[in-house]
Amino acid sequence: MISLEILLVHPLWSAMGGGDRLCCETIRSLKLQGHELMLLSGDFHPDRVERFFGYNGIFHDVVIRTYPYDPRERFGSYKHLLYHIRAQKRILSQESDYDVVLSTQDAGYIPDVRNPVLQWGYFPNLLSSGLYAWPMRMHYSWKIRRIALVLAISGYSKAQFDQTWRVPTRLVYPACNMVRPSRVRDNIVVTAARGVPEKRLHLFWEVARHCPNYRFVLLLTVDPRFEELARSLQETVPANGRVIVNPIKAIYDEALSRSRIYLHLMNGEHFGITVVEAMSAGCVPVVHASGGPKEIVGDSGLLWRRVEEIPRLLAAADAAYESLSERSMERARNFSQEKFDVRLGEALEEKVSRLP
């Protein structure tokens, strides 16, 4: 495939979640394939992103164009969208030398340019009806029509996009930065997530109080929008619990590699990269029977539907640890960086080859 000049659009980095990590993986993969990249983003600290996710030098040779924004504005609001679109327009009026736009965050932030757009697809926006929501519906309708291909991060997400957006989609699983297993395992149940309501992290302490024979470790990334929730999780730690706040990559990897079980609590998670990373480290995954985690785990872990089931499933996972751990590590290899590079390269080549 010929080298392309690609405009990457990633408005915000503040949450340091899975979408931010996927942006880093996309940059790594496209650079490896020989493409030239320009990153368009709100103000951020590249060195902080590199340290947090362990991608040293990922922004080297990437042209970065940023603009200021007010972090107090709600992401996805009409005012927030318009501000970012206008800021992007000011920058792009001076920058037009690229072939393809690759949007790595919400589709509402696709810039107003003529170039073909590839959109990472997490989950389609569910907009409310009524006269008040009409501007947002029109905004998203226009942006969605601009998309040449949705790169769906799971079969679960792809089915939702196929049903609602009527845009070509292709399944491209995010890459897992594999975690080396430790020879020493502690009697630990671990989970990792941003501190946002939909992750349901309060359930982690509820389970911990019913399972005093295990230690529970929460790897908590603080989301600036929900600092009160993060404080609550830290203030309600049970006797057998521990919180590690904003762990850097080395501490994050060590915690996963020394734990036996990974407990995932969100219902309807779009993908769940932390589940894959824990599996690569040899943890047995115990996840909700829904969304991407159910798809990821396959027969290498255990599924729960009611919180009351979790203590029994933890005991079952512990009892069958050796066999389930081996299956988990084998399953995680399906989400390697090498396979991600091939899938992303094929999707890009297929779509670009059809463009005039």
C-alpha cells in the first residue's frame, strides 16, 4: 500500500480511557505502516500520555496541531461540539495536505473537510427526540453521512452500528499491549477502570465485603468529571481492599501480573481492553454476560448476571485457576498488536483503494 498522509482527530485526552489508548495504538500502527500523520486535538501533554500508557516516543514524527478548550464544558454537548468544530476549522484552513481523516473519538467531532473519513466505532449515539434535540440530530446526521467506513471495536458494537447508522462497517479489534505474567501469584481479585458511573465500581467493594478470603485491588483512573465518585470509592475501601489511583504502566502491569482473578463489572461494555490485558497476564476473567467482554472471554472465563452470583464464581475461578489461566492467555493472543496491524492495514487499504 502506498504511504498516505492521514489526519487523526482526537479532541480530548483528559479521561485517559480505552479510546485514548486506542488512539495511541492507531498512531503506532500507522507509523509502522509508513504513513505520515497529523494529530488534531485539544491541548494535552504528550509526555503525560506516553508515561501513563507506556508508549515512549509515540508522538515522535507526528505533526501535532492543538487548540485550547474549556475542560468544564460537557463532552458531547452541542456547545462543546460547536466550539471544537470551529477551532478545528481555524487550524485546518492552513492545513490541507492529507488524504484521509481518521476519527478516533466521537463522530460528532469529525471536522468539516471534504476528505474521506474512517471512524473508530465504540457505540452509536442514542439521541433523544423532540424539538430541543433537533439541532443535535441534524449535526450527527450530517457527520455520519461523511463517514466512509466505521471501524467497529467488537462484534457487539458492529451489530449496533449496522442497525442504526447504515454506514459500511468492519470489525477491527483493538490491540492489547500484552502484560508479562508473573511466576508469583497473590490471592488477589483485581479490576481496572475509569471512575465513571457506568463502570459500576461500587459493586467491587460490595463483593469484597462478601469475600473476606480474597484481597481486592482497584486500579482507578480518576475522571475529572467525576472526582466526587473517585473520592467515594477511596473513602469506602473495605478492610481487604486497596485502591491504586492513576497507576502508571509499570504499576498497572505488576498488579495484573500478580493477581489471580480479574472482575469486570460494567453491563454492556463496548469492548473492554482491560479484560484482555488481564487475560494476557494470566488472570481468570469473571465478567458480566453482556457486550464486548462476553465476546472477548469466550470459554476462557466465567460470566455473571446477578451480583449475588459473583462470590460463587470467584471460588470456581480460583479452583480451576491453572486451566482457565492458560486458556485466558491463549485467547488474549487473538488481540495482539500484530493482528491489529494487519486488520487496520487491510481496512485502510480496502477503503482507500476504492476512493477516486
